[in-house]
Amino acid sequence: MDVAAPGAPEQAISHLSERGLVPDLLVNNAGRGDYSPFLDADPVRLHEMIDLNSRALLDWTHTFLRGMVSRGRGSVIQVASGIVFVPAPKMATYAASKAFVHALGEALPFELKGTGVRYLTLYPGATKSEFFLGAGMTPPPSAVPARQVAREGLRALARGKSRHVVGAMNRFGIRIMPLLPRAVVASIAAKMTQ
Ligand SMILES: NC(=O)c1ccc[n+]([C@@H]2O[C@H](COP(=O)([O-])OP(=O)(O)OC[C@H]3O[C@@H](n4cnc5c(N)ncnc54)[C@H](OP(=O)(O)O)[C@@H]3O)[C@@H](O)[C@H]2O)c1
């Protein structure tokens, strides 16, 4: 289904309940990117991207969490992106749409304490998928298999973590980045996404 269509999460819940199924895990993974200088970007495309990456994720989370909290169990994995930790020239709107997911993840695990519901925000770095094609980019050689993202995410969720950055190199990079001047980080990021 089109997860960004109006009423999509409610429709999914009713399909599940017709089959006697109860959702234990919601993974908000559907997302798309855009790679272009801000002023050259097509506003319609940007709106659609924000609608999918941020608004639809919010609606699915809101709808599914209510049932999970009332049952006292369930898990949510939000697929954000490591891009939220760096300035992202030519990907500013994509990064902003994922910063929304990051901000939800900073707060919701606290609100959910004691409810029995787990909430993980996952931060993949470059991953081998159709994403780069869709965003008009070439994947970097450092891109990891999607299977690794899924495996690390599920493992972090099982350990009760509320956030996880995929890949040891990415975790290292995010730790040292605050030590560098922001302009230097921005120019490195711009070179990496060329
Ligand atoms: N690849 C990376 O380097 C990378 C890095 C960081 C974060 N991420 C994030 O990881 C997530 C997965 O991306 P990916 O790399 O696997 O990209 P992908 O290969 O382009 O896959 C995107 C998936 O989202 C689905 N989708 C898009 N719009 C949808 C809609 N309106 N309704 C239902 N499904 C929809 C697509 O389905 P169809 O094929 O049917 O269109 C596809 O299965 C995204 O949130 C992305 O932002 C990716």
C-alpha cells in the first residue's frame, strides 16, 4: 500500500484485525531522498519527500503506538539516517525530514518508559539499495548491505536500546565530528555526497 496515503495506518490496523492479527512491531522504513542544490529542487518532490519521511511516519507511529501501549507490549523501529549528525549540502531537505525522526526519538522513549513498549531510532549510513538511484546519486564504495542495517537494528531493539548508529566506522565518525569545526565537517560531507 501507499503508506503516505490518507488513512493508511488505520486501514492497515483494520486489515490486520480482520485476520485476527495484532501488530507487535512497526518498522517505519519507507523513505526517499533528493539530491540537488536547494534552489534547483522541485518543490513538489520536496513536499512528497517530507510527507513520506516525516508526516506519514508520525501518523503510523501515533496510530500503532496507541494499541501497543494499551496492550502493554510492542516495538517501534524508526529508520532515520546518519545524515542528521552532519551538515548535508545538496541534501538539506532530506536531512531536515530525518531530523524530525531524530527529534521524536529523543523524546518518545522517555514518554514510553514503563509502558512495556520499545522504541528505537536507527541511523543507517550509506546502504546498498535503490535509494541512491531514486535520489539521483551514485552509492559510495563504503555502502553496507541492507541486511546489516536490519540485523543491527533488530539486535539493538532486543537489547532495549533507544538509538543505534549502524556500522562501527559511522559510530566513530559521529563521535569525533563534534571536535572538528562545523565548516570543515560541511566541506567533507559535501565532497562525500558529490
Ligand atoms: N540507502 C541509504 O544509504 C540510506 C541511508 C540512511 C537512511 N536510509 C533510509 O532507509 C530507508 C530505506 O531506504 P532504502 O535505502 O531501502 O531505499 P529504497 O531501496 O529506495 O527503498 C525504499 C522503500 O520505501 C518504499 N516506499 C517508498 N515510498 C513508499 C510509499 N509511499 N508507500 C509504501 N512504500 C514506499 C519503496 O517501495 P517501492 O519500491 O514499492 O517504491 C521501497 O521499498 C529510508 O527511510 C531511507 O531514508 C537509507
